[in-house]
Amino acid sequence: MIESIGPRVGVPRFLGDRAIDPVHGGDRDSPEGDELQYACIAPRPAGTTGADDCERLGADAATKSPLCKSRTEQTHYKAFPGLRHLRILERLGASGLAASICNEDFSPIVQSLAARVRAALGSQCLRRTLTRDADGTVACTVVEVMQAGTFEGKTCETLTGTGAGTGYCTPGKEPCRRTADAVFPPMTMAEAALPMRLQLAVIGSDGLTRAEVVQPIVEGDNLIAVGSDGRRRLVCEVRQLTAGRASAEVTKGCLEDPTFTLGTGGGFCYSTVPAVVGPICTKAGSAGTLRFVGDSTPKTGSEVFTVCR
């Protein structure tokens, strides 16, 4: 990634065998002084035509550039050092992600993005440190708004087909709420909906997505959020895996064990254990994380809202 027009100190020179350096094929002379040394090279797809980089090198193209098999056949493509891009990514911190354009395919970057998505879905990084009760409970309520068209004929309790074992509750109901909880006690759906102002992604008539504040309404056994786009979204609370809502074993696993999973059911907990918080949240400056496990891990296309007191 050293930006230089002339051959770089300590870098192998290309003399006809690009294997001398498996990444960029070796440095070469730039007769016209108008091109940087390569950061990497990679084989061109079969059937690719064009040999602009080779034609200007003449009959000796194969010995002058690692891109060329002959003056008329260019077998490899090139990439130049992109230090500006890396500086931007560095400033993005934990949100930045880099990969080489010279990889054979996009699988490395796709796998990295998938890992980031899994980490994002499995937790919410919190810069604010929350106060926990002795049993690990925090004064937080978590609401997930399901993507339109994914819940017809179901309630939050039957959303995943596991019945009472699910990590979701209709807002206001137990076991997400507890009778002994002074902050988030059980209440009617209408009472639970009253303070909700959910900023949802709504698709306008022009096809563009915009943020819109929506207050849910009671519809039968469900709480539904309907934006100006007319799409109906199911609103569910997520169970906290602490006293009265989960066993001591489940609570301990969620709070302390980074490998903890649930076969059935689900919920969230607030953990400050470094191995659970993870490198992504730690790098973002978070002391703790809201960790989701089991069947209440946020679903693709849903929107999650957290209120802590």
C-alpha cells in the first residue's frame, strides 16, 4: 500500500514471472511516469477482452508488466493503493470494514458483513452504564416492531410457534411485565401503547423510505403500528431473562456465558462481562450490552426500540 510511481525499496522487481510476489506480481518501470505501482493484481474472468495496459508496452509486454501475457492479451487486472479509503474506514472506527478488491470473489467481505450483522442482531451496544438489581434486572423495556406481512394470524406469544416458550409478549402483559415491578408493571394494551412514539421506516408513494413517528393501536389481541404507507406492523415486547421471567440458570448463562444459547424461548439481558459485551461494542466505547438470545433475536426487517430508566 505504498504510493509510488517508481519501484519501491525492498519490493521484488517483475522480470517476467509474476509469481515473484503473489500479491502484486512485482514492481515494474512506468515508462510514461503516469501510473502508481500496484497494490495487488488478480486474474481477469475468462472471456474478458481488451489489453489497454499491454498494448502500449509493445512486443515485450510480457516481461514489462505482471498484467500481460503478450501485447494483445491481458490476463490480470490491477488495483492501486487506496490510502484515502483506509483513512476514512479508520475514522469510522468499529463501523469500518475493509477487504481487497483483488480477492477471487466477494466471499471474504460478505462473511465479514454477515458477522457484523449477527453481532448487531445479537446485541445492542450501550455507552450508558445501567444499574442492575441483585438478580440482574435493569429498568428497561424492549419493543420489536415486526416487518409487515410476517405475522398474519399470530400474536406475539405465538409468533415463533413455540407458544408460551417464546421470548415475546403482547405489550403490557406478563411475563415480560411483572406484578411486583414498579417501573414496568402489567397493564392493558391501550395503556402500554399510550406512551409509545415509534420512529419507523415508512415507504412513501415515491418509493423512498422516510422516518415517521407512529403510535400503535389496539387491534383485537395485538398492538399494531400503521404508518402512512398503510403497512401493518406487529408490536411486541421482549422478555427480560431475569428474576420471575427465567430460571437462575438461564439468567446466569445470558449474563456471563458468551457461548450461551437457548433451544426454545428467548429474551434479553444486560451484561457487562467483557467476553459477552464483545470487541465490537467494546471498541465503540460501550461498558455493557443488551444481549438477545433464542427466538427473540431481532428478525430481519424488524425495528427495535429500547427504553431504560
